[in-house]
Amino acid sequence: MSYQKSKFHHPRLPVNDLGLTYRDYEGALSTLCAGCGHDAITSAIVQACFELSLPPHQVAKMSGIGCSSKAPNYFLNKAHGFNSVHGRMPSVTTGANLANRDLTYLAMSGDGDSASIGLGQFAHVVRRQLDMLYIVANNGVYGLTKGQLAATADKGVTNKTGELSLFTDIDLCVMALQLGATFVARSFSGDKKQLVPLIKAAISHQGFAFLDIVSPCVTFNNHASSTRSYDYVHEHITTAAVTDFIPVKKEITSDCQAGVCEDVCLHDGSLMRIHKLQADYSTNNAMKAINDIENHKQKGEILTGLFYLDPNGDSFHEINNSSDTPLNKLNQDVLCPGNRVLSSINDSFR
Amino acid sequence: MKNTDTSSYQHFLKVVDCQHACPAHTPVPEYIRLIAEKRYTDAYMINWQSNVFPGVLGRVCDRPCEPACRRSRVEDKPVAICRLKRVASDYKADIHSYLPTIPQQKNGKRVALIGAGPASMTVARDLVPLGYEVVIYERDALAGGMMRSQIPAFRLPETVLDEELSYILQMGVECHFGEEISSLANLLQAKFDAIFIGTGAPAGRWLEMPGHDLASAHIEVGINWLSNVSFKHTEAAPKRVVVLGGGNTAMDCCRTAKRLGASEVTVLVRSSFDDMKASPWEKEDAKAEGIIIKSDHTPIEYVMSGDKFVGVLFEKVSSSYDEKGKRTLVSTGETLLVECDLVLVAVGQDTAFPWIERDIGVKFNKWQQPELNQQTLQSTLEQVFFGGDAAFGPENIITAVANGHQAAISIDLFCHGKSAEQDRPEVGFNLISQKMGIHDWSYHSGISHEERNLVPHIPWEDAVKSLNTEVELGFDEKLALEEAHRCLNCDVHTVFNEKTCIECSACDDICPMDCINFVEVDEGLVNDASNILEKLRVKEVNPEQELLVSPALKTGHIMIKDEDVCLHCGLCAERCPTGAWDMKKLTIDNIGATIK
């Protein structure tokens, strides 16, 4: 077993604006099963952060419990990180974001962590519009406890041991759309061409960004009757639109042809360029997105891509009118102004 | 873009750059692994089979393997392959029991070898164990050829040479030392089944320029002078010596002159310092011993003052290059007189075949080189074969050895009434999985990040005092093991099976060198290489290195692996959930005539 990846890298590796190569965004060597989709997500996150030239120390990696929640250890080892309690990552992230709104919050969760034990936490963090990227690595099974069916497994499928999925699956994208998320997308760990631009856009998006990533469990859910196996997903994946992410600094070289292509400007000035593959595709209709997802599911297809984007939606801090200066940068006098202010607050209730 | 043919060894051999670059295709990573396991005798025998003179070559090989070493593409310097070969030779146990048994019953075929240099000795090594009676004719008193006469003992101790020659001579070779063949026509009468000519390139070139005849008492051809030193006919050098030329012979001349008492030794060469033909390490060692090397100087005259020899007059030149990189020397008009007592001319050497009659069937080309079949080394007279410098002009020891092996195969076929070309045996190869467990390999797959180790040497001030004391000390065991671990095991190949790949991308995610690519091929552009290369993780590929291209996978994508900087760390195969990648060791049975 190799516990080490060589520090040698390709001599002609490109560097980003910070002079870093993508290798500088890596973490520890993964201990997940060989072929785990989560490792591909890790690699896509590394690539996205490299391409965005994010300073690693200004990122906080948040996670709960599960295979997916181990993954943050495998990327951005120079970033901050918090591996929290099962299903409670949203609360911890809310607290962290309150204390320091200047960091980029990159959260990684799984179907168990978000759709079972943490479903309540998930619902409320969407409602809160917390400025974060919430990734769910969705494989439809509890891999860490040997492959029981998860709440996101399609009704009627069986797990590796033949256990039938009796209940309706929870679609986290549909939930996020219902609860007002301003960036909702689904992708596949095996499609980095789609995944990397989506992660970049989701990080650049101000507000709550949700990204559900079908990530096959190679050990417990890659069998013939699975709807989350590599082969099944490769065969049943469908995309309504191809999205490119164009960062602020990059010159836009080609025209966007009306009807086929649409540019959406994100809060920071970067662009999402959307090449429509289906004529009726739109980014600004959450209800239609829910319909599309369900329609494709009924046909046995997995719809991927950007479902909904509202670049101007309010985020948590705007809704709460919170301080522009992160709380951790305010000094004691401002944070705790003393008796005089307390009395005036108390007086206002009298 | 063509799929790589993985049914033959060609692609895989090219990946083992060192082995591919070695004319004798020595399995370099294999013997370095054995050194890392302290199995020095085994490492020596692997070498002995391919290159016959591991102890000699571990010191004085031209090392085509080292510039080829993949390590120099991922960090500064290649593995010290040549030095490790010497380690195998230094630390081996007695190898006599490993040597082939010589059949008592001979096969009735007699072969004459002319010259006892590396090429002929290799032919003897290959043919005697097969039952041939081999007769060697050598004009010098001892075997070894240029290894003895042209390489000074401070680089190659006589004991090392004698030992490795003795392994072959002890097999039972009829030797005629001090016997120069003066007529091939006569030898052809002597009822040999085949004759091998390995007479080297014994004619050193003179430099014809004004003053040559008058100054001739003060001018010597470098290789002749070195030979005289080697056979103790020359035992001193005058105070001031000028060496003309910039190759390894020039380096040997200047360093030898210094040891024979010359205090001012200057090497002058027409080219720039960087363009000198000498190996970089030879130049460094010469400079370290206090030799002055003056580049960009063309000799124009041997200068006499009356009857007295003064020295050599040079013109200073500069090298200019055209677009094709062709060099022309441009005069600067400046001249320089270097006063000296002896001039050693080391500007090249040629083959000499005055003893081969031109009417006996051996055809020569316009450069007076024999016309040979490049592969079989057979001349136009079917029972006469050539090898080493005699075949194609001056090369090096390892090329002579490689020629010897090829000629031995040809002679063996010829003596059995077969065609040396058509009936030549196929090169056998095998790819064997190195998997020992789920994440366990039979080789050390971890990558050492150590830098190249320098070989220890005796103090330079002591070095120049003794003609026969070897300058380099060789690696001690600690350095040897550290250096051996730098080898990237390039002979353990990443072999891909597209049928079992599920396209999970685990391999291309883990690869530390960004070698692996899964590429979507646009419709109708399968043959458009530039379109496909544009999609690689690192687009700038090394044109010298081939890509491993798979047939289409289930999704229609293709796998392209850029072999250029692969570390052979095995992570791709460890991460593959379906065993579509495997680490397989290539073995090549490339020296067909030798003992199996």
C-alpha cells in the first residue's frame, strides 16, 4: 500500500494567479475505496479552487460524518476545516459564517448526513440562505456502515445484498428548490467537464449554493441492479444545458448566440455561460426545474446540470442586516458595548 | 490517432529509456533493483549477460543510458546508472559457479576472431558455451584491445580488466597474442567456418599543417602514445605538453601526461567548451586535476625557431550556428602561440584494413569501410563478419559489445546453414504482473526524492601523482543503496485493459504526474491528433516519448497515457477498482546467441 503520493509533479504544469499549481491544493492521500466517486469530486474541487486562484487559507472546509465527510481531508490541506457531528454541519457552518463571513465556506456532506440524520438541518440552512457551497456526494447507500440503502436511493432498487428500497426517495435538489436556494445544480463525479465549472460558479455565487453530485459507491452500490453505478449513470445521464464559467478577469472571446446561449452575470462579476441543449431550458424558473427533474426521473433518466440560478437573491447576512465586518474582527468594546447600551435596549421594551 | 500496439514489446521497451538507449539493451532497472536488495552477484550476472564487462563499463562506459534516464525529466539529474554497475562489480561474490558450463563435446565449428577487444571477446563469450572452437589473433601481447591500450589505468585498473577478460579466456579460447594478421586471404585458407573482424579503429589521425615534418620528433598521435604508456614503452612526459582535440582520448592524454611528470598541460580545442566531444565528467575531472582547457582555438602551425621546436600557433575562432544548428568556425583574427615540448594529437582515429585484400570478395565502400548488413554484420563475403569500431568506425565499448552479440547470433546461424537475416530468432519478451496483494507490489513502488549522489574520489592532489591509482573510489554501500532507490523502475509498466475499465477517473485523479487522460473524441476527429492532444491534462507533450493510446472505452472515450514523466509508482493500479491497470514487468530475451 502506498501511503504517499510523490511530491514530484509534471515539469510543465500550469500555475495560477497566485503562482500555485493544482498540486498545491491537494490534501492527504485518500483512504476511501479505490474507485470511489468522492475522490473524483475531491479532484474536481482541487481543480476548481486552483482555477479560481483561491487562497487556500481563506477557505473553510466543513463536513459531518460519513465517507463524503471524510473527503475534505483529501483536498486543500492548507485550508481551515471542521469535521463536525453527524448531520450537524449546517449549524456549525452557520456559526462559523457568523463569526467570520470573509471565508469561503465549502461544505461536503453525504446522503446519510444530509437526507437522513441531518435532513432538518439541511432544510433550515437552505431557508437561511447561508453564503456557502453545500455539496452532497450522493451514492444512495451508507458505504461507511457496509451498504444499507440511503434515503436518496430510488424506490424499487435493491442494494448489494438484495434488500429492496421500499420508500420514495428524497431528491435534495427538489427540496433545495422548494426551500429557496439561489443556486441549485446536479452533476456526476465521472463528468469533470461539467462538474468543475459548476463548482467554480457555485463558489463564486453569493448566497446558498447547492450541488448534488451522483458519486458511485464502487464497493457497495456499483452492481447491476443499482441506479447509482458507473455503468447505469453513464448510460442514463442527460443534460439540459452545458455551462461554462468565465471568471471576471478573463476576456470573453466569442459571442453568445441568442436562443442557444445565455450569459448570467454572478454577483462578483464573473459569468455563467449557458449553452442550451434543450430549447425550453431556463435558469430562472424553479418550478419548471422541479418539473424537469421529476419528468426525467420518471423516464429513468438522471437530469444533470445547472437547474436554477438567482444571482441577485439575498443571502443570510443581507437578510439579517448583520455587520459587514466579520464578528471575529470586531473588538471587545463593539461586540459587548456594556451596561449603557444594554439599559437602552431594555428601556426600549418598557 | 492510432491505438498503441501492446501485443509486441516495442512500445514497452521505449518506455524503459535507459534500456532502450543502451546498445546492448542491458536491463538497467532490473539490476538496480537487485542492488537495492543487496543481491550484488545477481545484479552483476544480469549485467554480465548483456554487456560482458560490467566492471569495465561501470567505470568507463559512455553511458548513453544516463542522458536517457527518465529521472532527469522529473528532477535535475539522472540515476547514477554507470556507478551502480560498478557497485555490482565491486560487491559481488565469486561468480565462477554462475558462469556457463563449456561443453566437452565441441560442435565441430571453428571460428577465428581477429583482435581481442570488446567486440571479439563478446563473440567468444557467446560462441564458446555453444560448443564452438574459437581462435583469437591479437597483435598486442595481452587481450583487451582499446580497453587496455587506450584507457589509462587511473580510470580502469588493470586488475578489473584482467578479471573480466579471464572469465572468457578461461572458457577455453585458443589465443595467439602478439600475432598480427597481415592477410585475410591467407587466413581464409585456414579452414575456419567463420571469421569475425574486430580490429577496432587503430589508426590515429595526424594533423597535417605547416611545420609538421620539421617538428615531427615532438608530435605524437594520442592513442599510440597512450598505448605506449600502457605497455610501459613510454614512462615520462616533458614539462610542457599540448593536447590537440576535445574528445575523451584528449582527456586521457592530458591526464596521463600530468601523471608522467608534465607540469603545464594545456588542451586546445576548436569547438566551444560545451560542444567538446568528451563526456562532461571527463572534462570536469581533467579540470579538477589542474589541466587548462582552452576552447575556441584552431591550430594553424607547428612553430620552429631554427632547429628548435617552439610550440603550436593557434587562431582564435568563434562558433556560429545556422538555423539547422550546423556549426561553422569564424576566425577572430587573433592568434596565440602556446609553447611546449610535446604535442599529443587526439583529433580522431580511423579503421585500417590494408591487410584485407580487395579481390577476395569483401567489398568496401568509398570511405574504405566494409559493406555490411546493418543487422547481421555479415560482409559481402558470407563467412566474414565485422563488429565494434571496425564495422562502422569509432563508437564505444558498449556498442562493440552489442555488435559482438549480434555477430555471434549471425555466425551461429551461418554455421548451421541458415540465413543470418531471414532465420534470425524473434526477440522474446514477457510482461509479468507484479501484484502481490490488493495494494502490494513485488517492487519498491515508493518514490525516493533524494538527489543524485556524487561518487567519492581520492584527493585530486594525490590523483595526479600516480599513474595506476584509480581516481574514483566507487560508492560505499550506503550511497549505493540510496542511489539505487532513486531508480523509477521504468521496466515495471502500467498496462491498461480497456475492457474492464469503468471510467471512474480514480487513476487520472491520483496520478502525481498528470500522465493519464480520458479523452472525449469529437465525431470524425479520431485521426486528428492535434485535436486530441489539445484535450490532455498537460498539453505540451515530449515528442520524443510515445503515448499509450487505448481503443475506445464503453462511453466512446479513449485513454491516453503520456509515458514521458511516469514515475511507475503504481498508484493508478492501486486506485483502480477493477484491475484495469496493472503493473507488469517487462523482460526481454534479447541476446539470442548466449547461454539460456
